[in-house]
Amino acid sequence: MPRVSAEHLANRRRQILDAAANCFARNGFHRTSMQDIVRESGLSAGLIYRYFTGKDDMILAIVDEWHTTRAAGLEAAGDPLDGYLDLLRAIAAPEADRQRKLSMQAWAETVREPRIRALARQGVDEQAAAFGATVPDAAIRVLVAIYQGLLLQAAWDDELDVEAFVAAVRSTAVTLTGRAPRTEASDVTKEP
């Protein structure tokens, strides 16, 4: 029997995670059943269980991917404050609706699931490391809280002015961190 390529395995895993994410965003982590994911994916339950032991493993994989992508985006920005402000814009963008729904649930899961809590802790630690030892931990936690607050507001407030929010956060972050971003507010014309 021919071997299945690594690309095929990665694509199948992606198919399962996309189906799970769609179900979780629509119905929540705990109201989604494995049968819902089976239906959404179009795959058999047996095949899905070859990749994941259950919903918790899928949730963890989704959160892990989210953190990996976010960390890469922060690193690519070059400047931690610019990266953070870009992260705020991205999470508030209209096309990020599914990500917002999943993110809010993931934050809630940190009180129940130690592995997700560890990923959330890792995200806070990565943000602190990006700013360096000169920025107090309390300031990093305030920035995380601002992110969490924007996540919630963007989920329910269709009239939220994201650029005004980011400009206000920029001023606050400069005060908190003692660092100015590399880009000036007037230079930022990125689409969310």
C-alpha cells in the first residue's frame, strides 16, 4: 500500500481543525459534539480520532496555532509596540469574527484546562520578552487586558472605531512602556 505524504496528512489535519473551528465558533466548545465535527468535516469519526483524541485536543491545537501565528506576527513587526498595535487591528477586523469567537472561548477555557492556561501564560511571557526587562510585568498585563477588552468589544460593537481605539492605546502604551512605536500614528494606514 502506498505511503501517504506528509502534505496529505497536514492537509487532512487542517481540514479537521477548520471543521472543528467552524463548529466551535458557531456553537461554542461545550455545545459542539464530535458528531458535529464529523458532519462539518465530511470525514469519518475513525479518521478524525486518528488525528485527535477528542475535542480538547482539537481546542488545544487551535489555540496553539493561534499563539504561534500571533508570536510570528509580533516578531515580524520588528518593534514590539508596533506588533502589538497590529495585533489589535487584526483581532478587531471584520474578517476576524471567527477568531474572536474562538479566542473569547479559549480565554474562558484557561480556568478549566491547564494546557490552555499554559499557552495563555506563554503568550503573556512572549509579549513581556518582546518588550524586554525594561518594561514592568504590570504594564504587559495591562496591555494584555486591553487586548482582551478589545476582543470583547469588537465581538458585539459593530460601530467600534478601531483606528481611534488603536490611537488611544498607542498613547497609553507609550506611557506604560516608556517606548514610542517605530511608526507614527499618522503614518499608519493599514487596512484591518
